[in-house]
Amino acid sequence: MAQVVLVFLWSGLTAYVLFGGADFGAGFWDLLAGGARTGARQRARIEHSIGPVWEANHVWLIFALVVMWTAFPTAFAAVMATLAIPLTAAAFGIILRGSAFVFRKSVSEISLQQIFGAAFALSSVLTPFFLGTVVGAVASGRVPERLGAGDVLHSWVNPSSLLGGVLAVGVCSYLAAVYLCADSRRAGEDDLAEGFRRRALLMGVLVGLVALGGIAVLHGDAPRLFGRLTGPALPLIFASGALGLASLALLAVRRYVAVRVTAALAVVAVLWGWAVGQYPLLLGTHLSIDAAAAPEPVLRPLVAVLAGGTVLLLPSLALLYGIFQSDSTEDARV
Amino acid sequence: MSTLLAAGGSNLTAARYQMALSLGWHIVVACLGVGFPIVILVAEGLGLRRGDRVHRALARRWSKAAAVLFAVGAVSGTILSFEMGILWPGLMGRYGSVFGLPFALEGFAFFIEAIFMGIYLYGWDRLTPFRHLLTGVPVIVAGVSSAFFVVCANAWMNDPAGFRVVDGNVVDPDPIAAMFNPATPVQAGHMILAAIMVTGYLVAAVHAVGMLRGNRGPVQRSAFLIPFALAAIFTPAQIVVGDAAARYVAERQPVKLAAMEAQLHTEVGPGEHVGGVVVDGQLRGAVVIPHGLSLLISGRPDTRVDGLDSVPADRRPPVNVVHLAFDLMVGIGTALLVLGAWLGLSWGRRRDLPRSRWFLRAAVLAGPAAVAALEAGWVTTEVGRQPWIVYEVLRTADAVNTAPGLAVGLVVLIVVYAVLTFATVSVLRRLGPIAGGT
Ligand code: HDD
Ligand code: HEM
Ligand code: HEM
């Protein structure tokens, strides 16, 4: 049963990275879009693309949190207690991102739009960074199971966490650039599509390089994870590399719809590679999944809720994306 | 050891204030998240049925405000999910699996709410009017459900069920029994009604201001009447449910009741204390209704009611805060009932609002008053539960995170929420006088 819940949890986390992550990435490009006038069209594109969907995408994070605390309460408490600092920072980042985004859309004065826009863009970068350091901390086994035993600083200020943070920002902005290519073209804004294509190519190469370098970092800093990544998880890591290269090729020939799929799959492969790399442990180097899992009487109704909820959720999501991916030429306006 | 304790103590205070501030903030926007879609859909439905563009335009203007509120509701709720773990790992680690189920259900409710909110808000020009109206329905259902689910979790903290503690270990967890604990029906019902009342009176208050400034056109009138009537209709029900809640508390959480009523000593046939402050172990300045409390609880004048002195001092909540908060809530509830009756009378006679400007002035006050009742109610419930985070099972002090630095988090939070409040209010104001002009 615990394994079933874990599959739901990991699928939710994957969805958060693929959808919610891309919304953060869009904020990254918003930050780099240039001055108020030159960047206006790019920002409008970004706003149209993420406006209707970001709140739904954001719920994946809540989903992951509540499933984790119900199914693996001790691990959840340990992670939250030890990593309070980066998690608090990420939570503030989330507040700032969401509210600044909707505030910017709701005001008409340019100066206010600039202030809210800056807050939106900056928090879009900081939030994934801090969440990435949390991933690095867990993956490298720096979260002890016993409450109060963790090092609240060095648990997340270390090479693996830094790697996690940088990779998270990179992956989010890469995905966003890839998705925005097709959105721009569908809206008839081919020049914008070109711009996002260039950025996607650049980011793709950068993320690939960081990931390669990261393997060396993990070798020194998280030997167990390194061993598993180059062991049982190796096929997934190779798959990710291959999909990443394929994505660069598809971008080069402007196959914007196909590249969405390959780019997303490359990220999926890394995430599930990480899962395999940790298996059967939950906190990186200790606490087995079975030992951490809540007892059966808790997991059974939880799985029922997850299954029933998914049946409700998937068609609703399909409806949402269906409506807003069909024609983005028409202005989506509140 | 003593420095450790001192640090733990300040952590506890910091964590409590942080939790109270973020919950107290979230609950206002969360109420609007539950209630506003109802108000908006009523307007949109009226417009559709009568074929008039005015109500549809009103619904659309309101939905712009709802978009802002929904976003800040979502982010302020997210921080709460983080805080449950960051501030109270001792609670989540031990009992997360027992009372986690309603949160998982709530997660799906949030999905449905956010998805259909996205479709509703951005779909005005993309869907036919009727379909557009339909997409609002799941938003309402999900909003009410999410309020229900999260209150299930809170009710469990007040009346823990669905597990046993054997040799210090939690065994036999039964998440369904935990979710449907004895406190759930009254608390959830009371909360959902409160959400509708708070939204109704707040939205109506904004338009009452407009009417007082001389804008009395038909749109402004509808914009006032729809939310106000909705809230006023539910007010009597709220008082009935509140009364049931008080009787429930008397039965299951006698110490909380003693604090709410400032009942210091166990007594047979006690009076009802209205107002007053406990100083040096004496209740001063209270109006006493003879046998009132006894009558309220059981309908008989001679019921024995436990006082605060029925438990040792380290198991008592702070009495003044709880007592005054409770009286404030009840006072406001009663006043709102009177205000609704005023409108009802005038409507019955002449199908119109009362002529007196005092009615509109009172309606302006009703918005903030409903919020005050809401906050006071939560203070009653949450402070009245102290010193327990899980009633008579786990002390708040044993649940708090011992990592250093929670006080810093509190300071940052205060600053962030001050800015957020200011920004939200100014952005809402900039949306302009809703449906002004006409
Ligand atoms: C608009 C808001 C509002 C209004 C007008 C009232 N209440 Fe209330 N009350 C709340 C909003 C609220 C709440 C939503 O804030 C609480 C906090 C926890 C809960 O379940 O509901 C609450 C709690 C609460 C509790 C504590 C429940 C517990 O701890 O389990 C009692 C006994 C009452 N209320 C009783 C009343 C009575 C007798 C009222 C009649 C005049 C009343 N309330 C009006
Ligand atoms: C949204 C409306 C709510 C408000 C305004 C509110 C208010 C408060 C206040 C004032 C405190 C501090 C009590 C004290 O330490 O003296 C508190 C504590 C707390 N509340 Fe609530 N509460 C709300 C709902 C909830 C819900 C729905 C939950 C859980 C599902 C919850 C969980 C907690 C926890 C974990 C604490 C900290 C431990 C404690 O002090 O007992 N609250 N709340
Ligand atoms: C009685 C108290 C509460 C009620 C009635 C309530 C209700 C709601 C509602 C209706 C929303 C939807 C957003 C909106 O419309 O603004 C919301 C958002 C949220 N709430 Fe609360 N809430 C309460 C307390 C809590 C607590 C204690 C937590 C966490 C432990 C929490 C977590 C969340 C989260 C994570 C969201 C964001 C969901 C999203 O992304 O859409 N809420 N809440």
C-alpha cells in the first residue's frame, strides 16, 4: 500500500515540476524580458499563457504536502522541522509570486505594474531555488529522522543543495521557454517564438552541463545517491540525456509541439531517476519507506481518496487545458 | 537546560502568534473564497433569467475582485500547509496520519476549485452565458467542501477521535472516525454559514458606502441587496447552530465552556455572565442573568456546571480572552439579526430598503462586524482549547518545533502580511467603484 501512495505522491510531484515549475520558469523569463516597453509583448504572452492555469498547477504542491504528511508523517515532520529556513523562504516566495502576479494584472498604472512585476519575477526565481535546496538536502541524506536532531543551516547549505537549487531554476526556465515557443506561434507571434526558441536552446545546453557537472558533485557529496544513480537508475539517466538531446534537435528544426513532449519526458526521467536512486529509503540515506509509512488502516482510505480524486481531477484538468490551449489569439481576459 | 527551555518557550510564543496571524488572515479571504462565488452566481443567474445585461455586468465586475481574492487566498493557504509542519512537527509527526485524510480530500477540492475558477474567470468571452454559469457551480461546491474538510481537521483537534494511545504510542488509527468526530457537525456547519455571512455583509458594506455617497442607481441597489439579503437569510440559522455549538462544547469540552462563560467555580444552576473581566480570581463588571447558563445548556435552572477550578491550573485556558471573544461573537450575531429584521420589516411593508440613512450606516458597519465575529469565534475555539493542541492528548508546548529562530520567521511574517494587506486593499480599491455610475 505504501508503494501505491508513493507512486501517487511522486506523480503529483512530477506534475508540479512539469506544470507549476514551468509557471515559475515563465517568471524567470519575465525577469529577463527587458525594459517596460521592449519586454511588453513578451510579458503579455507570459501572462496569457499562465494566467488561467497557474493556480490549478500550484495545487500539485499542496497535494504533495498533504499526501506526504498523511502517509509518511514522521518523514514529513523531520523534513519540515530541519529545513524550516529554506521552506519558509519558499513559502514567502509563493506568497509574493502569486499575489504580485494577480496584482500586476489588476492595476493599470505602469509604475505599479513594474513594482509588482519585479516582485513576481524575482520570487519566481527564488522559490524554485529554495525548493531545489530542499530536494538536495533530502537526497543527500541530511535530514535526520529524529525531531530536533537536524542541522538547520548546513542541511541545506551544501554542494548537493546548491546543485538542487540551480538545477531547479534551470529546469523550470527551460520548460517554460519550450512551452512558450508553441504558445507564441499559435498566437501568430513568430518573432516571440524565435526568441523563446533561442532561450530554450541556451537553457537546454546549460541545464545539461550543470547536470553532468552535478554528477561529479554528488560523487563527492552524496555517495549513496551517486552509486544508485549510476547503478539501477542509470537507464533513466541515459533516457533523460537522450531525450534532452532530442529536444535540442527538435528545437533546432522548430518542432515546437513535439519538443514539449520530449523536454517534459527528459525531466520526468530525472525525477523518477532520483526516486529509483533513493529507493527503498525515504530520507536519502536512512528511514525505509516501510518504516516511515503510516499503518494500513490509514493508507487504505487514503488510496481510495487518491483514486477517486484522480478520476474527478483528470477530466477537469483536460477541460481547463483544452479551453485555454485551443486558441490563444483571442485575448484571455478576466 | 534552562536556556534550552527559554528558547523553547519563546519558540512556542512565536509559533502561536505566527499561526494565529496567518490563520486569522487566511480565514477572511477563505470566507470570501467560499461565499463570493455564491453571491456572484446569484447575480449572474438573475441576469440570465431576466435576460438583463446589468446583472451579468455586475457579476463580471465582482469576478475581477474575486480573482484577486482567490489568488491571495491560495497563497495564504499554502503558507499554512507549510506552517503545519514547520511550526508543529510534533503534531504532524505523531498525528499527521490520523487526521490527514480530510486534508487529502481538501487537496482535491482545491484542484476542482482552482480549475473551474480559472475557467470561470477567463471564460466570460469564450463560453455561452449558460455554460459559463454552469462552470461556476463546481467552484461553489468545491469551496464549501474545502471549508468542510479543513474544519473536520480542526474539529478533530478539539475533540480527538479515531485512535488510542498505548504506552505512549498512537495505535489503531481510524481516519474516518477521526474526520467525523463529535465536533465536526457543529463546527463545520457554523463555519460554512459564517463564510456566507462574512462575504454577504462585507460585499454589501462596500456598496452601502456607495449608496451613502449618493449613488442609488438600480445596479448599486442590486449590488447591495443581493449579498445583504443572502447574509441576512442565513443569520438566524447561524444563531441556531451557534447555540447547538455551545451546548456541544458544554458536553464535550467543559473547561472551554467554563472559560467562555467565565465560570470560575463549579456551581449548581449558574447564571449567565455577560461581559466582565477576571481580576485576581474574581469576575468583575459582568452582568449576571440568574440561572441563565444553566437554562441555556439544559433548559433547567438547576444543572451543575463545571468551573475552571474543576481542573488544575496548568490545564486551564486564559479566561479573559476566551470569555470576551465569545461575548463579542454572540453580541455581533444578535446585532446582525436585528439589522436583518429591520430590512425584512421594511421589505414586507413596501418592497424597499428602510428609508433611514442609519440603516445604510449600520450596513456599512455590518461588514467589519461579521469579520470580527468570525475572528472572535476562532479565538474562542482555539484559545479555549489551550494548553492543548490536541484536546487532552497533546500539549501545544510539546508539539512546537525546537529549531532556533522561529521568532525571526514571525517578524518576517508580520512585515509580509502588512504589505500584503496593504497591497490587496489598494488593488481592490483600484478596481474602482464596482458597477459605479449606473
Ligand atoms: C459570522 C460569524 C459568526 C457569528 C455571527 C457567530 N459565530 Fe460562533 N463561531 C464562528 C463564527 C460566528 C466561527 C466560524 O468563527 C467559529 C470558530 C470555530 C467554529 O467552528 O466556528 C465559531 C465558534 C463558536 C463556538 C465554539 C465552538 C467550538 O469551540 O467548538 C460557539 C459555542 C459559538 N461559536 C456560538 C455562537 C453563538 C451562540 C452565536 C450567536 C449569536 C454565534 N456563535 C455567532
Ligand atoms: C481559519 C480560521 C482559524 C483561526 C482564525 C484560528 C486561530 C487560531 C489561534 C488564535 C491560535 C492560537 C491559539 C493560542 O496559542 O492561544 C491557533 C492555533 C492553532 N490552530 Fe487555529 N484557527 C483557525 C483554524 C484552524 C484550522 C482549520 C486548523 C487545522 C486544521 C488550525 C490549527 C491550529 C494549530 C495547529 C494551532 C497551533 C497550536 C495551538 O495553539 O493550539 N486552526 N489558531
Ligand atoms: C476554517 C478554516 C479554513 C477555511 C474555511 C478554509 C477555506 C479555504 C478556501 C475556500 C480556499 C480556496 C482559496 C480561496 O478561495 O481563497 C482555501 C485555500 C487554501 N487553504 Fe484554507 N481554509 C481554512 C484553513 C486552512 C488551514 C488551517 C490550512 C492549512 C493547514 C489551509 C490550507 C489552504 C491551502 C493550501 C489553500 C490553497 C489552495 C489553492 O491553491 O487553491 N486552509 N482555504
